[in-house]
Amino acid sequence: MNDQTLPQTVTHQVVSNYESLAVLTGQMRVAAAHGEWDHLTALEKQCSQHVATMKPADAASTLDEQARLRKIDLIKKILADDKEIRNRTESWMGQLQRIMSSNHQEQRLQQAYSAGY
């Protein structure tokens, strides 16, 4: 392996890592859109593991212009997916909070009215 091959291999690996991460966040976005919360959780765990493994190569690399632009495009896609996932999960969490609050109020009413009987 010569000096030119090593940087190309690292560059390819860094871009490939971001492409894989973009695929994962896309799958997470779809899972969130369909309300597949267990699947979303499993994908999030995979995503976290993937980010942890890609950090060393990313930190040690210097990308050429083409690879740097590709990485930027992938990061923009990942961030857009993340925003959509957060929008979906925050909405779901809000619904869950309202349901739980409603159930809690119902329980308090039942306790209040059954206490006198």
C-alpha cells in the first residue's frame, strides 16, 4: 500500500460511514412516521453504536473537496431526518402525556366519588 492508497481508503471509509448513518436515520424516520416505536428504539441503538465506531476515523481524516461536499450533504440529510424524528416523537409524547393526564384525572374522580359510598 503506498502513501496515496491510505488516504483514499480512509476517505472512502469516512464517506461510507456517513452513508450508512444516513440510511439508518432514514429508517428511523420511516419507523417514527409509522409509529413503530420499538423498531425506532432498536434503530436508535444501532445508530448510536455506529456513531461511536465511526468517530475515530472521522476525527483522523482529512477529506478532499469532493468527499467533504458529500459528507456535508449526508450530514444535512441526517439532520433533516433527525428533525422529522423529533417532530414525530414529540407529537407522540404529547399525545401520551395527554392520555396519562386524562387517566389520572379519571382515577382521582373515581376515588373522590367512591370515597363517600
